[in-house]
Amino acid sequence: MEDQIIIRPIEPTDNIALAKVIRNTLTEFGANKPGTVYFDPTTDALFELFRSPGSFYFVATINNVIVGGCGIYPTINLPEGTCELVKLYLDSSARGTGLGKKLLLQSMHWAKQNGYNQVYLESMPELSKAVSIYEKVGFVRINQPLGNSGHCGCDIWMTKQL
């Protein structure tokens, strides 16, 4: 029987499982350091965070088990028409399936449909596989951060026009 993969909006009961996926992934790649979402208190309350206007979070499940997610957020002080692609994380069991790229593209589609014309993201060298996926879909590196994400642990900044 084939795995049932579903991408759906975040629900209140998703918080604990998503926080676990995010922190496990950062730990796995040695990126569980201060200044990252690992220590961000909003990581434990993603449903509440993504109730903000102009934001949305997609959750990926395989056979009803949460394996990751990706969101769009109107981070403060970003240029007009720009949103941030945030919290794209996948459990190790779901990597290499194309699900991360699907989450990424679905999030960017949502952003465009909701009036954004540019997507910004922050990453770090430890997550080089993710950075290569961002580059493949058209993100380009920039020399300095935009907006105020509060994540000083990230030193790769990228944008993509929608």
C-alpha cells in the first residue's frame, strides 16, 4: 500500500509534534545553537504564531503522522510586498521524497496569491542541503539580512521574486 501524503493547514494540536520535528532536525545537523528557532519560544506555539494576518503554515503528514511543515510570515521591517519563508523542516524519514520542495512551492504559491511579490529566507551552512534546494527553485543569496527575524544565528540570506 502506498503512503498517504497530505499537506494541510496547521491545527492547534500540531504544536508539540512540529516543535519536535524542528528541534530534532536542528540537533541532527548540529544547528541547535542560540539565535536559531531551536531556542525561539514561538517554536512551541506555531498554531498561535500563524494566526497573524498575512501568515500561513502548511503541515505535511505521511499516514497521519506529522513529518514537517513550512510557512509564510510577515516578519517585521521587511520591504513592502516581502514575506519570509519560515520553519521549513522535515523529519529524516521524509527527506529525499520531494516533500520539502513541494512544501516550499506551495508556500510560495500561497504568498503570491496573498499579495506578496518577494520571498525572503534565512538559513545557515549546517543546512546546506536545504540551501541547495532554495537555489534550485530560484532563490539568490544577498549580502545582509532583511527585516527583524530575531534569529542572529543565521548567516545565509536569500530572496526570490514571485
